[in-house]
Amino acid sequence: MPATIPTEEEVLAYFEKLSNWGRWGEDDQLGTLNFLSDENTRKAVSLVREGRTISCARTISWEPAPDVSSTPIHYMVESGEGWASGDKISARPNQAATDFFGLVFHGYTITHIDSLAHFFWKGKMYNGRPAHLISTSRGATVESVELVKDGIMARGVLVDVPLIRGIDWVERGEGVMPEDILAAEERCGFRIQEGDVLLIRTGNLHRRNVEGAVNPREAGSPACQAACLPLFHERSVAVMGSDTGNDVMPSQYVSM
């Protein structure tokens, strides 16, 4: 990783310099998903060659662990036990099994996508909307993930940082730099384009599998460094995802 990273003053300036507020109108709630135009979607679909699907979802962690902030809950409302033996009786020949799931869809061990209602800066979210529009009783009244109910169809670009660096994983507390991404482009022969879904692999989950779970708030965690933000903005990335949280921990900046 380069010896220097952006100063805190430079990063704070990104909030204005790289802002998309008002870019698609005052009423917009999609942000960079606006880059997913019909044309960009058509181009993405035209790239399909094999028709094979590859899941990015993690297996749900049912057991308590240092990086599991809230253990999921699962129980059977009705099982299949007893129907064949006659212990349970139904007036109809068909029966059913049903169950209940309770999950916190945020954290370090569950695959999820954050909406623009997830984070606030100085009491505001995207396009200047006040944070109180996310309420205890009604949830996200604006900028909800429900706005992408039709799905996200785009070209996915995977940057495997450990592969590019020739290491097993990016160290905790270390940031992925724009140089890593540019090196991946050159080595692998691609270029991040408008409307892409950019996936960054740090190797953090591989390290968890090898060494066991740790609490990232205490042990630290890798992620893209804030230095990557101008590149993401310049290339008009629609969605960014990773195998870890998208904040280097511990924070490299006092006020953030």
C-alpha cells in the first residue's frame, strides 16, 4: 500500500467535491443506481456466455461468534413430524411445514445490501433528506431498499486484491487503494465502466475460515480506503460490494 493516504481535510472535502446530491433532481431516491440505464443493462446481459449463476451469499451464521452482532432466530411453526405416524391428524390429505426466521440484516456476517437510508452524515441522508424520516414505527419512509424491488441487473466486476498483491489476505486495519484496482484492470484486461457493480475481495472471509472469527471493532478490518472514492465517482460505479464492511477499522480519521 502507498505510504500516504488522503488527509482528513481532503476526505471531508469529498462530501462536497464528489457529491451526487441534486444530480438527478431533488426528488431522486436512487442515487448511483441511476447509472443502470436500459442501455447499460442491455450491454450487461449481452456479456453472458455460459448462463451459469454464482452466488455471492454467505451461509447464515446460526452460532454466536465475536463478529456476529445478533444471532439469527429460527424455529418451526409447523413441522412434518407426526403426519406419517398418525400422531397428528388433519381433515385433509395434504399438510405443510412452515417456519419463522428473525434476522438483523446488517453486520459483518450476513450478506445484505444497504439502501441510501442506512447512513447519515450530520443528520442527513442522500439528497439532503433529514434522518428522522427513518422512524422507529415506520422504518424507512424514503430511500428504502424496496425502491429496487425490480432487482439490479448490471455487469459485475470482481477485483481480487490478494491475488493482485500476491498475498493471502489484506491485513486488518489496512485499506485497499486505487492503485490496487488500477493494477487489477491492467493485469486482467478490463476497465470499470459506468453502471458496473464493483466487488472488492479482501480475503477477510478466507482469513476467518483459517484463523477463526474476531470482533472487527476490536481487532480491525480491511476495506477500501477513502482514496478510492474519486475513482469510483469518476468511473460512475453503480453499486459497490465487498467481503467485509466498507470501512477500514480502526478508522484512519479522527472525526469519521
